[in-house]
Amino acid sequence: MPQNPVILVHGYSDQGPSFKPWADQLASHGYAGTYHTCTYRSLVNHLTIKDIAEGFERALSAKIGPDQPFDAILHTTGMLLIRSLLIAN
């Protein structure tokens, strides 16, 4: 059975590459999913969580296709992005 791609979403004042150790650990434990790290601009005052979530949804659709299932590993503000995405849909 194929596994869902895994989306790794950082928190406030961080960047996607900080999740590389998570992707490495998943791979070393035999998880055969596809890993995508997300980087968004969390330190910009004129962007709202809703703005970032809308951009995240567009990027996600481009990476894995529209309305496709995925698993997510999130940290702090990353959870707010996913929650905003789920509420909008």
C-alpha cells in the first residue's frame, strides 16, 4: 500500500531546512514516503496566517496535486497553517 507524501512545516522564525534531520530519520527507519519541506516567511508583519495558508495550499497542489492526501509533521505556527487550510476547505 503506497504511503502518503510527508509535508514538513516549520514554525515561527524558522526555515524548512531545519526539518532535514526529521526527513533523514524517517528514511533511516524505512518510511518510504516522499518528503517536502516548506519554507514560508514568518517574520513579515503584513502577511497573515490566512495569507500564508493560501500560498501553502497553492504550493502543496503544485507539489503533490490538488486535493491529494498527505501526512504532516508540524511545529508551532505550522499547525496554524494546516488548521487554516483545513477550515478553508
